Amino acid sequence: MPIHIETPRLILRELDYIDENDLFEMDSDPLVHRYINQDPVTSMDRITAVIKMLQQQYKENGIGRWAVVDKNTNECLGWCGLKYFTDTMNGLTDFYEHGYRFKQKHWGKGYATESSTAIINYGFDHFGMDTIYATTDLRNLNSQNVLRKLQFEHKEIFEYEKGRELNWFELSKEKWHQST
């Protein structure tokens, strides 16, 4: 069943090929990729492949990264969601990781917090998760602030890839419901 969640300003739904141009605008921006250790995309083929991969994740896991759409303009502002990790990261396997990415022109407008709140509620209340994890680059202070605003606890710094360290955050269902 396709996901459709509304917040005061946003619609959260599965990403689809209608979002290609907006995703290309976002992911071709070098500043958007500054802290994620990926090169900006240079072709629409790469965006198409990412959408296809995400749609497969929806089928396999019932969850993934979702389009964040402005209710008034119908513009896809970026994405936000929960990714199911089957690989090991920081000693943990089979867990849900929260993430978001937005077009630069929409930074600082509260979209990450608003969409994340809806997604976290969905993960805990409708998907039965007990803990949600998140990571950030050590230099990405804005993302760390969003996670703290959402009540994520910074647990440690860990080596993600050889020579690359990330912050590790956790949010329990119990803590989330105590704060909301």
C-alpha cells in the first residue's frame, strides 16, 4: 500500500519518476553533497536508477526514502525517510536509519524537522520500530541540530569507511513518546 502522509505544509509519498527533475536539481548541487561523501550526479540516468532502487526497497521492506512535496506548489523539495539496513554499520545489522536531503534553496525552512517528525511517528506507531538510528558527518552541524531537535541522542563517533568518521545517533520509541 503506497504511503501518503500529510503535515501542515507537506505531503510525504513514495518517490516516483515524476520527481526526476526535482531530484536532479537537488543531487547535481555540489553543496548538497558536501557532507555525504558522494559526487553530485551528472546525468538523469543516475536519478532514474536511484528511483528504481528506492521503489524496489518499498516493495521489499515496505519503507524507504519518501518524496517531500510542498502542498501549495506540488514541488518535490527533497526526500526524507527510513532506510532498512541489512549490511553492518557501527556493529549493527538489520536496523532502520533515518535520513533526509533537500534542495539547497529549501534549507533552513523547517522542512527536515517537519517531515522527520511525521516519518518518525510513522516508524514507531505504524511500523512497530523500537529504535531509529541516524548518522551525520562530523562537520554537518545543521543536520546534527535537526536530529537533536527531534530528540535523537548522540551516542558516539564511529569509523564508517576507512578514514571517515561519522556521528551515531539513536532515538528510542519510549523517548520519542515522552517528548511528544
